[in-house]
Amino acid sequence: MDKTEKNIGWFVIIMTVLIMLWGTVDLKQRQTVTLHVGVYAGSYWDSPNGDCYRILDRVIERFESEHEGVKVEYVSGIGSQDYSEWLTEQILLAKEPDVYFVLPDDFDLLATSGALAPLDSMIREDASFDTEAYYEPCLSAGKRGGIQYALPQESVPTIMIVNKTLLASAGIPMPSADWTWEDCLSICRKVTETIPGAYSVYDYSWPTALYANDAALFSERGDYCNLTDSNIREAIRYVQKLEELNDGHIVTSRDFDLGNVVFRPFLYSEYRMYQPFPWRVKKYTNFEWDGLPMPAGPKGDNVSLLRTMLMGMSARTNHPQLSWEFMKLLCYDEEIQQDLYTYSRGISPLTAVAEDSNIVSLLQEDIPGTTEFNADVIRRIMTSAVEMYRFPGCERALMMAENGVREEADSDSSRGDGLLSLQREINEYLSKTK
């Protein structure tokens, strides 16, 4: 074989190897699946979060290690205030992520518009998944029309903050977790009568109170307002009694910050945010405070409003099974859910995690002086909580109700006739939003 033939032979061998390598690389590229996740930056609960991607990154690392050939990607830097607009734009362009976080205010629109894939069949077919592991109100937050469209990832209830310093000054013990409207009113009356410059409540409105009196201002579909219901009337009058103790003073957040207010509803995330050092010192330095479930009305229970962050699957995803497995890891895995207590401010929707003795101990260490937030109290809050209204026109209808009730209270007209007229006006508005 001459030199030319040898060179040709080597060239053929080299080209063959290169073709084989290229084919292998190309095959691997074609076999790699990319799963896209929609996520917002920061905290939806308005509490600082410097590690907003920490939990998600851990889930991605574990998911990719357990699913060979799968790569998970997300776009970072989308603030929670811009996330809804960004997601809507992606859906309109048919470029939405395979799975994405669903903000509480966005769920109804996404579910009813067909953007979210129903999950019921996957839930039924997955023997490793049990819906009973969740608090029922948390799971129901991702359900519409009897269909499960999203899984709960994190929940934040509303609790009542108690100014322990004012109570101690008036010689009043801390209320129990099953306290009532009457207990709250009695405490406020005694404090305002005993301590000059002390006020009863701040930001505790009758729409918040009525949930604890087994009342609903609107129908589930948001097509009817029931303002004249006797339980709602009772809530309106009750909050008015609390406000009358302030002798005409309009209580502000500054009054609370200075330690001059007995009670204030708080998001649980704010409670956790401002209890530990140094945030507690920066925000509230003049008084000791703790949290309780909301007081129970005479017709109801210690019911709190609940906000739940959800995760849903795009109805157009090309990878439904992988998307389901990713959602399940983030929202159902107990080890991952425990990270909420380190890197976020909410409560896990999983009962086994939220009531875990180690988790509760960590919470109590993080919140000095608290004895109230034990597993029993967490269970009480989370099992009885209810969702906020989420239907088209909800905010406007609620504002109409609050403004109308306030105007009615300022006038000397018959309350029953005024509320009935206001109810008709709101129902007329609701009918136009459908």
C-alpha cells in the first residue's frame, strides 16, 4: 500500500469515527427533554426572601438526578407583582411553561379559561399520591367545579395578633385558642377603660369577621350577594361595637406600631417575619405580642381566611407525566416541604409536615415567648380556614359592600332597608360581570 492509499484509509477511519460521535451526540440531544417552570422572584407574602429560588433549585437538582435525560429550566428575575402579566403573555403566545406557580388571585381565571390541565386522572392513577395528606382547605384552593386543577405548595392563614403588654397592664391573661367574639369585646372594653390612649382593634373589618360567624357575603360563583343575612348583620354590628370603644378615633397602623392597639389581624407570614430578631426590634420595640386563631362568632368557629400558593400544569404541555412528577416533588414530598420553614414564611399544606414536632419546636424557638402556636393550634387554624372570594368583579363588589355599610352606619336611616337596597345594587353589578 502506497502512502496515498494509507492517507485515504486514515481519512476514512477518522471520518467514520467523527460521524459516529456526531450521531451519538445528536441522539443524546434528541433524547434530552427540557421541562420549563414558571416562577416569580421574591415573596408573594410581602416578607423579604433573599433565597427565593433555594427550594426550587433543590427540587430541580433532585429531579434531574432522578430523571436521566431531563433538564429543568426557569426564567429568573420576574417579580411577584409582574408575574401574572408575564404568565398571561406567555399563554397568549402559546409559550407558557410546562408547570408554573399559580398566584391565589389568578387561579379562577386560569382554571376556567382552560389554561390549566385537570389533574384528577393523574391523581387517581398514582398509587403513591394521597389527597388525604393535605389539609382539606389547602387542597380545595386548587379545585373548581369539582375538578382538581392545581396542587397546594404553601399556605398563609390570617391570625389575630395580641398586644400582650396591654393585656398585662390591664391584668388580663392571654386568651385561649378557642376564644370568642365576646371574649375579644370584653378584653377590648377593659383595656380601653383602664389604659388611656389604648384602642381596641386595627384593620379588623366585618368582612373578615363574618367568616367566623358561619356567613358568606357572596355565593360561591360570585353571582349573588347576601348582605342581609342575619349572621352578616351580626358581624357588622359586632365590629361596630369594637370601633365604638375608640371614641371616634380613627385607628391607624402607626397606633398599632406604637403599641397602643389590643388586636390586629395579621398574615401568618408577617407574624413569622416580625417576631424573630432583628426584624422584631426594627418593627415593634415597645410591646410584646403573640398570635391566636381568629375569635369565633356565636354562630361559627375560629375560622381564618386562607391564601394558598398553587402549582399547576399547562393544558398544552408535551410532557404531562414529567410535569406531574415535578409538581408532586415540590408540593407533596415531605422533605422538600420542610424547607418552607427555613426559606419561606408560610405553612406547609401537608399535615404531617405542618404538625411535625421538630418543625413546631423550630417555630417556637424562632418566635420567642410564644406558647400558642403548637400543633393543636396549627391544626385548628388550617382545618377550619376558608378561601378568600375569587371571582370576576370580587374586589369591586366587596368595596361597594364596605362603603355602603359605612355610609349606612353614618346615617340615621333604617339599617334593614338600607342594606336591602345596597344588596340589590351589588347584585345588579354582579349580573353585569357574568
